[in-house]
Amino acid sequence: MKFIVSSSALLKQLQQINGVIGSNNVLPILEDFLFQIEKNKLTVIATDLETVMKIHLDIEAKDSGRVCIPAKILMDSLKNLPNQPLTFDIDKNFGVEITSDNGKYKVMGENPDNFPKEPPADDSSAFKISSHQLLTAINKTILAVSNDDLRPAMTGVFFELEKKGLTTVATDAHRLVRYKMKGVACPKNDSFIVPKKPLNLLKTALPDNDDEITVSYNNNHMFVSHDTVQLTCRLLDARFPDYKVVIPAENPYQMTINRQDFQAALRRISIFSNKSTNLVTLTISGNELQLTAQDIDFSQEGNERMACQYDGEDITISFNARFIIEMLSTTTSEEVRLELSTPTKAGLIKPVEQEENEELLMLAMPLMSN
């Protein structure tokens, strides 16, 4: 079996799926790419048993066949080759010989029959969404996903489907982000939780444009299909917490402030905060915000004042500055509104200018300051 492919085109496509391959694989064959050749089309598949990703590429080939090629040595070789046509020659014992303009490289492949089968898309429901919309929903919420394996439901993004729109939610119990999008026609009211890893892979593989994406799902898996990339991932078998209970119904005190100025001040002040808590205290009175941070262990302290628009009683409340900085990065709105009630209740952050058909809400739990 023989085929010819552009080295740079192959590298570009493989880089999109290389992230699937884990470092501690239970099966040695999971360290390989599965190459499938059929009628001048190459399909390459990578899997870690939880996530399967495949790309399609045009090649020159007279025959069809399959082979598993070790991913690391192939990626390292392609990264160090200039752009040129490469000829892959595979013998009946799965030995792979790669010929370039001025070199020959040999690597031992493996039997493709041992490569894990991908899960079938039985009994699945599907909806269409643009690539930009899906990426936006992921980017707005993924930062609040928990890394705590003892709470598996929180280690992914919750997709809540309604006939007129899609809501994505993520929380780590310290902060919560909810993003609502109208205009996505889902087949029925439904919900599922997608793990963090496949969502991060989609962020790098999908183009940020209006290409149409088909998302289908059943009880166990989600299937995402684009022209050149397909991803299948196992859904989290857990129950997402009732996030609506956490969002306060009434936060009467409202502070409106320039987002970039607020973010920059938090970055400067958090340098002086305790490194384990990142605690920064906000004191709001009149139309002035004072930010204070200190680390008693190292006798360091910082404080700044800035102007804001405030409607409410004077309040002093503390937050994890890193969380607020990250959440402010998810919006491009010039101004944000911080809605508060008491120093012990969650604060809400909302962009003042929201995109049409979109609604972003961010929640941060306060910290107890000394």
C-alpha cells in the first residue's frame, strides 16, 4: 500500500487531533494514529478510549488499506521536515517507509485490527449550530469548570437544550458562568454534561467562522461533525447541580465600572494578596471603589481607588481576584455591572452591552476577610 501526501498539510491536520492522545495510556496502541486510505482520501483517527477524533485529507493513492503509526515519532519527523510531498509505503507486516526529497525513514507500524472501535451513534438526536456559536458557548463557560474529580458532575460543561435556544453552564462551587444563546433550534428539551478535554480539543480544531456544525448526542456520547474534523466523546454520567437555586433572585446594589480599568486594577492589587487565596477586598461608597489586598506573612499590602457608578448602601466585600479577572476576560463589553446584596452573598457580574440573542451571567462567591 502506497500513498503521497503534502508534509505540511498532514502536519497541520494531525496537530488538531494529537491532543487526544494521553500520556499514561493503558494500551500501547493508543499511542498510535490509525491511518485509513480509500480512493485518494486519507482519514486519520486518534483516541484515548473516552474521546475519538478524526480528520480527512486529500492524498494521491491507487489502493486502499489501513495501518497504525506511532504518533510521537511521526509528529516529531513532520515538524522537522520542510514542506514537500512525502511517499508512505506500507508492507504486509505494517512496516512504514517514508520517502522525502532527500531522505528515507522507517518506522514499525501496528495491526489496525487492534485499534479500538469508535462508539456507534445509535438513537441520537441532532441539532445544527454555527462553528462560531459553539466556540463562543465553550469559551464563555469552560474557565469555571472544576478540576475536582470527587465532584464529577462539575468537571464538564452542562449543555441545556430548549427548542428556541441553548444554555451552557459551568461551576466549580466558587464561581459559576451561565451563557444563553437564542436562535439555535434544538430538537427537544434535553441536557447533558460534556467533559473539559474534548471541549478544549474543539477549541483548537474548529474554525471561528459561520461553518455549519452538526451536534448529535445519545445517552452516552456526543458527536460533533464539521467538514474536515469529527469528534466523539463520552458524556459525564452524573447529575449537574441545580444551578438556578444558587443565582440570587435579588441583588439590589449595583456598581457599573469600566471593564478594562477594573481588570487592570485587580491585576495590580492581586500581586500583593495572599498567594493561596488571592483575596482582594472591594469597598464601595458613593461613586468610589477602593481595592485592598494584603499578605500578612510577607508584610505586603496594596490599595487603589477608582471611580465607578454605584447605586446602593456602602458595602465591603472580598473576592478571589484571579476568578474575577478570568471572568472579565470572557466579555468584550466596555462596561460591566456588579450586582451585590450583602458581604456574604454571591455577587453577579453582567456585561452592560450584551450581543443580540445572547445573555452572559457570571457569579462569584465572596471570601471571608479578616
